[in-house]
Amino acid sequence: MQHIVIIGNGISGVTLARHIRKLSDYKITIISSETEYFFSRTALMYIYMGHMKFEHTQPYENWFWKKNRIDLKQAYVSEVETESKTLHLANGEKVNYDKLVIATGSKPNKFGWPGQDLKGVMGMYHKQDLENLEVYAPNNKVCKRAVIVGGGLIGIELAEMLSSRSIPVTFLVRESSFWNGVLPEGESGMINRHILSHHIDLRLSTNLKAINANEAEQVKSVVIEETGEEIPCDVVGLTAGVTPNIDFLKSSKIDLGRGVLVNRHLETNIEGVYAIGDCAEQHEAIGNRRPIEAVWYTGRMMGETLAQTLCGNKRAYNPGHWFNSAKFFDIEYQTYGWVHGAKGKPDYEKQFHWIHEDDDKCITIAYHKDTDQFLGINTFGIRMRHETFDRWLTEKRDIHYVMEHLAEANFDPEFYAAYESQIFELFKNRLQLV
Amino acid sequence: MSLAKPDALQITNTQKVAILAGVVGLFIMTLALFNIDFPQKGFFLGLSMGLIGIGTIVYSRAAYLNKLEGIKNDGTWFKSISSRGIWGWIVGLILTGFYIVLYFFPQYLGLAADGGSNTGLISLFDPLSLLLSGRPASQWFVYGTLYTLAILAFGYKFMLKYRHNRYQQLRTISVMFFQLAFAFLIPEFMYVMNNDLPYYDMKSVWPLNYYIFDEWSVKGFISAGNIGLALLIFGILSIFVFTPILTYKYGKRWYCSWVCGCGGLAETVGDPFRQLSSKKLSAWRFERWMIHLVLVFSVVMTTAMVYSYLGYSHNDFWLTRGVFISLVIGFLTLVFIGVLYFKGRELGTDAKYGAIGFFVVIAALLIMHFTGTTDKLFYIKSGTLRSAYGLYIGSIFSGVIGTGFYPILGSRAWCRFGCPMAAILGFQQRLFSKFRITTNGGQCISCGNCSTYCEMGIDVRAYAQKGENIVRSSCVGCGICSAVCPRGVLKLENDTMKGRINPNEILLGNDVDLMKLVNDK
């Protein structure tokens, strides 16, 4: 019987395994060194905040894997030998496979900062990072201040985590406004103000120069590039993006770029070896997407796609309309289609922006400047319906239609105040001005 | 995992003072319990209840008002009381002890022996009872007062906790209102108007209100004249007319998390414990058997009770034993055939269990009818069945376990495993209602907040991560899953019946053809 080995038990690998099991009787083994069972990485923050225990982040009960004949192996793969189809594990064991899927996800970026490997310096990606954080930042007596380097989604989550334990946080953001490589100005500005309202010491346009150690090789302070200011701290969170976690493949014959290079069918250069999720890099980006998509949802979709291929129904990875979501402290964010920040905005994209007077809700709708075609929406503090926008994008509706029917897309809980008429008024007024 | 205990839970000095006030309030009641005879009972009762109420209010304001609006679950699993720690067990034991004394040893609370006057804790409540209805307090009056106070004080706390969420606020105002007006005040006023009337909380519907059709209760209603008769008819209409219509339109939440007193306590006082309900598959299996067994028990018990005080002859009253038993069997058969005809395929193997259950009940009723003598049913004394139900279900299950075990089993153990009313509403909600929780396309990140904070132990995430709507008989529609979701994935809705249940993996954002393939299998 064919033996499919998946390295990595994150959302990509586990989705793949579940779907292979639905479609076939193949022997499936998942190897992971991080944890014994699958858990939701995006939920790690809630464990530290005390909203959940680790077991709550596991979407399947522990009996699930045996019942579905998915073998789990907790081990670290140190080398892949594709000629003999053999994996060498760090503990000396060998595992043979017929098909190999690499789904090892990411690891936090480190940009060669002095002191980046000191005790108390950590990313926030793996379960081990969380355990590390519990050691160095259990409370605000042990950790009197934490400095976070890198203004992305993980950075702001780490800031929320630390402040849930009343630990003062300094947040160094390279950009002139939070996440403005992705978010349009109005939204990014609103999130800046929201971060400040949570008493985070937000430093925009600020880079890290070095991390200083005390005599125990532990973090003592950080130094700011621009001003030379030294900020005493006990923990440094490095959250300046992630990189595919593929160092163990360097000795193999598998083609690597920043990630494992794959074609549209998620195949690598070696027959029978595939890569999915955060660690896969498309030779050519699909549409507006990045060649490496380090997103929960795309990992899942790649798993669903590859399961078909491995079970005899070869399919290309062909994702639908882009969507994503996040939460910035108390403000939820959803996006459907493409809305660009100032930096990457194509010439044809025009934007309509509305912000509520309370400064905790706003939307930006992108549309084509010539055809008025609706291109995408960012929504903050107002939940919107995925299905509706997915349909409007497929139907290529124009912005006038979307504005008139915006209420249909509302997904807020019942009895919530509605803002569609306010939004529509602004839109109409703006049209008259132009 | 952690070396030092996370210190997320420091409380402020204001909160310490507030806790002290509440403890002093409780201490006054404890002194009364140990027979300290307070002069000016009215003053001390007011002081005690006032301190408890104000303490809770001040504590809650200090806890939430200095923070921005949003989800306030920080430290829930670090706090001893809300994570089955030592304080959780202590509170559980105190509550359980209170219920045992309340149900089985009210004399220790100071209930008067025949002809005497109250002493102890109950006597402390005499002034309030005299004020409201002109009669001295009973253990049930004490219980009802404390219950109402608890729902009001902790309802306020809950509203502050969810002050960004209108659904939670309105729902909480609703349970606070129904407890104060319907469960507490109106029955007292009804007694003043007409003291023949039995205690009747008009929002408590049979079979949750299992004593409404008892002989003493029905006789009480009938002897109270037109008003009594009207109330009795209201009680019957409640279960056969109002309930099905409201459940069809809004799901069982209209009752369980907006009106019901048990639900009201669970949603307010029980809120800090909601995450303790078990989400295991085994718990769900147990739940399905348990709750339906209680329902069968309550139907048979009630039928037997009513049957026992009806006559044989048409000359006395048109509703004879024969007519009654035929009506019951006819009604059950109608429901059974209707469900099988319209929903049989949807139910699958569950239909088989339903059929077995149905025939057992019918057989039991027929055997009862043809073997029954005046005071024996099923060869068991008629009252025995009723008192067994009252003891094991009404007192031990709903009170001692249901509420006493809040800090251990979570806030809805009774609602989930035992309430026959919930079983009926849930049965309808699953099969014939517009209510569902809609999943927002592909946005779920499987984080688990929804499942963790589901007080009914529903594994909400299992549906959400597949893009499936949640249509579960046990869902009480509290809306917390939707509130705690960090990605805006869940929405409670009343919409058309069509397409309500979508047992497919409908994850948007993917290759459309691929999703068709996934669902073909």
C-alpha cells in the first residue's frame, strides 16, 4: 500500500491527511517535532492570555487520529534523501515513503541583529515560543518591560498578549504607520490610535539597532537605530515577518528558493515530493497573491487541493477570491478581494473610505477608476458576509451596486447598530463633489 | 508549563472593598442562619441584600469600566474559581450544601413547624414577604429572593462585561425582567389578589414546571374561579401553541436564554463557569440519552398523575381517564407520524431510536390504562412516580447538580443533560425552526474560542471550520460563540428553513470546482 509521509502537522498537513483519508486507504504518517497532536497555531495567543488551555486549541480529540488511521510521529526530520525515498530523523531512525509532502510552515525572521539569540529574545510562532514566553514573561514583576520588533499581525498579537498580563510594551515599527504596506492610510492610522489607547508605547518609523545582554546572557535592553536611545527590557519579541522553515532540506536535491519551489500542482522538481502551506513558494505568483502565502486559509486550501492529486485526480492549486482576517486588540478586520496600501496600489485602483466618529470602525472599498468595478473591501469593526462579497466579486459588480446593497453583506450580531445608510450618504455626497 | 503563576488577575483596592461588602452581606445571612435573632429584621435584611448587590455592582464597575469595550476573558483559566481550582470546589460545595438543606432540611433554615413562627434565616426574610404578600416567608420565598437578587446583580455585571454587544445586553435585560416580574413579584401579587391561587410562575412552562398539572395545583386553579381557569388554560396554551410558534420563528433561544429562570441564572451567575462544560464526543452521547430519558419520564409521569385524579364516568367531567389517555396517545402519534413523514430521512438512524422510544411510551400508557386501579399505575402507587420525579429530577438534578455544580460541570449541566423542556424545544429547533448559527464562508481559523465558551458543550468549531451552519437541538442561542469569535465567523440568525442545514464543506475562497468534488464524496 502506498505510504504518504507528511512533514508538519499544521493546518496544511492535517487538512491534507484528512482529505486523503476520505478519498483513499493509503497509509498516512504525519511527522512533527513541535507537538504530538495538531493544534491551531493562531490560538496560541489565547493560551497565554488565559482564554483557553492548550487542549482547547486542538480541533480534534486525541482518539481521532487512530480512528482515522493517521499515524502521528513526534520527531525531527534532519535530512531528506530523495533517491532512496528516505527520511533521516534526528533520533537516528529512518522512515521510507512513497510520496512525500513538505508542510513545515514558517519560522520567525531574524535579520542579524546583534544579540538576537540571547535568552529572552523570541518569536511568537511555535508552541515552544509560548513556553519560552511563560518563562521570561510570566508577569510584570519578572518582565518589567517587553520590546516588540516588527509591526505585523504577530507583533500586534504579542502586544495584546503581554498587556493582558499588565506588562508594559514598547512596540517598534519600521514603517511610518502600522502595517501600512498592506493597509490603506485611513485604516492604518485608526489602528495606530487603537494601539495607543491600549497604553502600548508605539514607536513608528523606528528600527532596532542591537539587543544588549546582562551578565547572564539574558536581555537587558535594546538600542534604537535612529536615536540611539537605550530601552531597558526583559523580553524582546521578534515579529518582523516569517520565512519558510526549510533549513533541513538544504542538503537535499529539492529545489529551494526562499521556500520549497513548486508548480501550480504543488509539485517540486522531484517526482513524488510536494510542498504545501507557508513553506511552499510558487515559481510565479498567482494573480495579486504573493509567491509564498503564509496564511492559514491558503495552507488549508493547498491541503484540500493536493489530496485530490495524491488520490488520482490531479488538480492545480487554483484559489478563488482573496480573503483574510485578523484582530487588532478589540478591532476585528476582514478583507475580501484586493484593497491595497499606498505602497503597492496599482494605478487603476481607486478607494472609498468611511470611518466612524468613534474611531473604532471603518471600511475601505477599492474599485476600478475606469470601469467602477468593485475590486475589494477592508472592513474594521463591522463584520461582513464572505459569501456575499465572494458572489459580488464573481459577478463583477460595480461600486454603485455594492454601496446600494451593502446592508445585505452585514454579518454583525443581531440588534447591532447599522452604518450602511451613513456610509451610503457619504458615498453619494462624495460622488456629487467629484 | 508556567513557572510562576500568571499574575493577570490583580484586583484593585476598590474591588477588595467591594468583595468585603458582599462578604459582610452574606455574613449577616450566615449569622441569621445560625439563629442570631436580629432586631429590626427588615433593616438587616435590607442591609444584607444591599451590601451584596452594591458589592457586586462596585466590583463589576471596577473590573470592566476602566477597560476598553471588547472580550474580557483574560485570565479565565488562571483563576482558581473559574478553572476548577480550589475556590471552584469550595464554592461548588457551599452551593451544593445550600441546595441539599433547602430541598431536604428546610427546618435548618428556620422554617416554622406547624403553627409556629419562622426562626433563623427564613425569619430574616419575613418582613419582605409580609410586605409583598402579607404572609410569613417560606424556604421558597428565601430561595426566590436570593435567586432574583443574584440574577439582577450578576446580570448587571454581565451587561458591563458585554457592553459592546447589544444582543447580549438585551438578552440579559430580558432574563432580569422575567425573573423579577414573572418568577418573583407577580406570583406574590396574585396571591394577594386571590389566595386560592397556587404559586404560578407564568413563564415556567410544562414540563419544566412539572407540578402545574398536579392535582393540588389544578384544583387550586379551578377553585380560584375565572382567573384560575384562565391561568390554567394559559399554561396549556403555552406548551401547545405559544412555544411551537415562537420556537419556529426564533429557535429555542426565545425561552432558554431570554426568558427561562434556570437559563437566567446560568447566563448571569453562571457566566464565569460556561467554559467548564465538556466538549467531548462522549459527553454529547451521554447528553442525548440522558435528556430524552428525562423527557420520557416526565411525559409518562405527568400523564399518570393527571390520570390518577380523573374519573371514569362522563357524568362527573367530560375528561375521563379513557378520553385523556386517548388524547395523549393520539397527540404523541400525530407528532411521531408527522416527524417521520417530513423529517424521517434527515434523521437517519436517530429515527429508529425515536420509534423505539415512541412505542415504549405508548405501550407504557396502554398497560397503565388497562392494569390501573384507582391508586396504582404500572403496579406502582401513583404518587410514587410523581414524588420520584420531584426528588430525583426536580430537586437533585436541576438544583443540587444543575446549580450546585456550576464551578465543576459548567453553568448549563441541567439545561443540557436534564431539562425536559429543553428537550422538547430542542427537538423542534433541530427539525422545524428558522434559527441557525451561520458560518461566515471560509473565515474560521479553528482557534477554539467558540467551542471553549459554549456553555452547552457544543463543538462549534467542528462546524465552523467546515463552513457548516450550526443547527443543534441543544443550542440555547446565548450568542457567546459569536461574541468571542476573533474573526467574525458566527452569526445567530432566523432565516428560511430551506438550506438551513448544509452538511457540506462549503469553504469559500477556494477553487469552486474543487469544492464540488469535495462534497461529492
